[in-house]
Amino acid sequence: GVGVPAETALAHAASAMAALKEVVSALHTVLEATKAAPEGGDSQAVQLELLHDIELQLRLCTPADVADVQAKLEESLTSAVTQGPSQPTLRLVCACFNALFTRGSRATLYTTVGSLISWIGSSKGPAMTLPAKGATMHLLGELCASHGPAMVRGAVSTRITPPVPSFEPRCARRCRSRSTPWRCSPRAR
């Protein structure tokens, strides 16, 4: 059979690694620019292209190459989730996270899942808006589906508390001054 010369294989691996580092840096730059824009900016099309390239490069690079860019890529992908991306962008972010934890190191997988869980139930933190919380829940579900039942057990035990309404019915104001518990009729509300 005809084999690939060792020099060609090494050159291909080096170019794949360089391409992955370049695309990860470009995504990081785009996300930072979107965050800094006064109106939030619209970089969804650029993000889609970069995320698609990252997903492909994660498949082509060696696990050692993926581990080299893992920290910066995790930071960028997490930043993309907290911006509340559109559905196609979110699907690519999830695919990139799955490929990253499949091909790279899983050491930070549980830390990442723990952070995602804490953001869902918190009114403070990176995922404050409803789209960001929805994207966080979607990513958490994808990670749990891809990386085992242990992840699901951790996610199911998390309690999500709904926000407290800022208004109070008329009967609550009236009954608060009394010593009796609330026993208002539906018409009084």
C-alpha cells in the first residue's frame, strides 16, 4: 500500500493545530467585541462560521493539541452561552463543548457543569437574562446526555427557584395589618 510520508503527516498536524489556535483566538476576539458593544452587537453570523470551523478542527487535531487550547476555548464557549445565542449558534456551542470534552481533558467537565448549575438558580452571575439561562440549561442537558448518567443525577438534584413577583394583592396589604392569617375571598384580590 501507499503510505503518507512522516514529514507530510507532521506538517498536516502542525497546520491543523495552528488553524485551531487561530480560530479560537478569532472567536474570543469576536465575543469580547460583542460584549463591549453598547447595543450588544450582532455577531451571530461570524460566530456560526467560527464555531463550525472550531468543531471541524477539534475533530482533526490530536487530543494533545486540543488540550493546549482547551482553557481558552472553554472560556470563549462559556462567554457565547452567557450572551444568550440563537438556536443554531447554541447547537454549535454544545457540539464544540461535547467535542472538547470528548477529545480533550475531562478534568474541567465537572467544574463546568457545577458552574452551569449554579448560574441557573442564581439571579447574579454571568447568566442573568432569560435567554442566557435557557442556553445554559440547554448546554447542561447536552453535556449530561453526552457524558453519562452521573451528570444527570447532579443536574436533577438542583432546584431552580422562580423569581418572586414584585407586586402584592390588595388583600395581602389589608391582611398584613391583622393578626389573622390570609382568608380573603377571590373578589378581594
